Amino acid sequence: MESLILIVIMVVLIVFGAPIGFTMAILPTVYIMMTDVLPLTTVPYLMYESIAHNPFIAIPFFMLTGELMNNGDITKRLLDLSRELVGRIRGGLSHVAVLICMIFAGMNGSAVADSAAVGAVLIPAMKRAGYHPPFTAGLLATAGTIGGIIPPSIVMIILASSMDLSVGILFATGIIPGIIVGLCLMFVCYCFALVRKYERYTEPFSFAVLWRVFWRASLALCVPFVLIGGIVTGVFGSVESGAITAALALFIGAVVYRALSWESFIRSINIAVMTSASVFIIIAAAGPFGWMLTRIGALDFLEGWLLGFRYSQFMFLLALIGFIIVAGMVMDATANIILLGPTLVKVMMQMGYHEYQSALVVCIGFLIGTVTPPVGVTLFTAAAIAKVPLDKAAWASLPFVAAETFVMLLVILIPALSLTVPRWFGML
């Protein structure tokens, strides 16, 4: 009876557009009031315990890094370099969009930030060049998810903290798969460009021009190399890496490029604070919500259901991937990572998969959920920028979502894709 009441309340809250953090905090509160199993003070206590993890300190630093990059003339320099590298391929601007998302992924760790920052610049340019608006939205929504795969990654920090895994090792597992995702998206772009006769950059190639744009962007490129190199070699941890990248972005934008004003600096801090706060609210609310799911046996049921397919790897993978995609459609990625991630990783480990390989699969799967409606936050962002209806953007994103799902399957079937880099650096 309690479960039925909770489901009805959750559906009502979702229908009326209640924020996900509010919904997750209300439901365990109602459950405690109905059952009197614990004092109501348990809810704020569990909320505090959920965010009392040291690695979470890195999240606002990575958010700030992305904002400083946008306001410090760094984005434009990276776009010029990307255009010289891949712009002459048919569908050049679409390849530039993917490449710049891959570069940004090594700086801010946020799928939404990637989609918003790159989309704000490239979607209008792609529309002017003749690209179909839904295509631009679908591409940038999916390409933005690379921001959560190539390190640093906010979702990886959250999952690693929830399971007492090494953030650095989990970061390292995402390097090769993140690059593969980018290449697969570029392949899809190329196929569409051939059929629809999309543009390409027509200026003759020149090593002198390439060197000039590379030199102008070289300091910005140092940020991901310093960050990733420092983490995988053990020089500093995730929190230190966040602080260092934010400091580098501030130094480059304000001192070297002299493009970051005091007003834009304050604006960057404000946006980073608000964005980080929304993430922390969800993380905090997931504490009592997860306790409730455990109490009513929902997580045990999920584990038993998936393990029921243990005798057929094909059926297990079909059930796993299908469940992750459906869960991503109805709940925020951050909430899914906290509530369902540990259980899914545990199930995959019982099926014989490596724990860090399993953790990466879960992260990629729930990042795909940020593109699928009705709770696809990167899809909302890209569609709003492109000024297209959400349903058209969703249909246009399907080929890109299929490509990323294919990479997730490869990560499951080929452990070396995720585990090679950590082993190179002696992390495993």
C-alpha cells in the first residue's frame, strides 16, 4: 500500500513539473510519515551524508573552468584550430562541433556545459551554412555527452564517490571510449553530409595557418593535458585537478589573452555556483531517496531481475542496456548515477565484468539518457538554442544516440577499451 501511494505521489509531482531534487526529498519524507519507521530528522541527516564526500569539491571547480573558458576568448581559438584540423571534410562544421566538444570534455566534465557552450556558437553558424536545424540540435545534444566520458567527468566523480572507487582510475577508463564516441559521431555526420550535400571549409590548406591557429590555442590546449596527465600519473587528485584547471583558465583568459573582464569573471562565478548548486541538491536528495528504495526492496528486485538473465549473456546485455536507456528517459542522469549506478555495477561484477569497466558502462549509459526525452537535459538545451521543436530534435538525435549506444556495447564486450590506459600507467 505504501509503495502504491509513493508511486502516485511521484507521478503527480512529475506531471506538475516538480524539480527532481524536490521530488526525491518529498517521497522519503512521506514514507517516514506513513510508516513512522524513523524520525523525520533522518531525511536532512541523510541529505548531509550524501554530499559529505571530499571528491565532490571538484565539481564547482570544473563548472567554473568551463565558464571561464567561454568568457575568456578561449572557445573561439579552439574553434579556429578545430576548423583547420577537420573543417575540410564534407560536413566540416559538424566535425568541428564534435572535435570542439571533445576538447571541451577535457576541461569541464559536464555534458550540459559542453552542449550549451559549443552549441551557442556553432548551431547558428551551422544553420546559416544550410544544415537542418533539427540535425544541429541532435548532434550537439549527443556530442555534449562526451563531456562526461573524457576526463574530467562530474558523473564519474559522483559514481566513484558513491562506491569508494578511485576517481583517477575511472577517469582514465574514459579516455579511449570518449575518443571512439567522437569518431563514431563524426562518421554519422559524414554520412549525412554526403546525402544532404552539406558544406565544407574551402580555404586551401596551409601549414602556416595551421601553425598560427595552433599557437594561438596552445595555452588553452595545455589545460586538458595538464589535468589528465596529472591525474593518471598520480601527481594530484580530482579536487586538486579541478582547482588547478580553474586557475589555469583564469590565468590564460585574464592575463595571457586579456579577454576576461572583471564583469565576465563575476558572471562566470555566479553561473558556476548556480549550476553546481542544482547538482548538489540532486545529490543530497538522492540520499534519503536511495534509503527508501532499499527499504522497500526496489534495488534488490532490480538486482534479482537482471541476474535472472545470468545464463544468457545476450539477454543480460539486452536487459541491462534497455533498463539503462529507459531509466535515463525518466530520471536525471545525476540521480540515476547515485540511485541505480552502484546496483548496476554490482550486478555487472557478478556477471564477471571488471568493476571499473562496469562503472564506465553505467556512466555512458546514463549520459545517453541526457539526450532522450522526456528528461533529456542536453536535448532541451540544444533544441532551445537551435529553436526547433523537441520532438524533431529527438528524432534527429536517434542516429547519434545509436552510435553512442554501439560504443557502450563495445566497452562491455572489449574490456581493453576501458582498462588499457589505467594499466599503462600502473593504476590497475
